[in-house]
Amino acid sequence: MSEIKEGSIVKCAFCKKDVAVQFVNEYGGVTAYNLACFHRNALCPTCGQMAKDVSDKITQVQKFCAACDPAEDDE
């Protein structure tokens, strides 16, 4: 994937829509992409696609890629 910056169109990992990147931030060396659909994504280093940011903290990014990461168990 080419460089992703503000205004780039990407497919959101949450809602699967093609949306614009509103702004880009970096937290602890991980880039977060805040999208026009109000979801925050990260880039999966394995497959290069958008991945969900599942962190419950605004100051960190914890990516979850549906294609590359193992499913989380429901307990």
C-alpha cells in the first residue's frame, strides 16, 4: 500500500467502508489512522491492510487484524 496520509482513502477494518483518513497520530511507535467514519485503525505489518485499533486507551494503539491475528476467546 502506498503512503497513507490525511485525505487518503482506505477501507475501514471496523465498518468495511472506503473512507478518508481525517488525521494521523503516532503512539508508542505505532501509527493510528483516524477515519471519517469515526473509527481508528492501524496498519497490519503482516498483510499491509487496515486493522482495528482495539485499545481502550486513547494514548495507545493495539491493532487487531482479522486476517492475521488469532481470534479472541469469549469467556
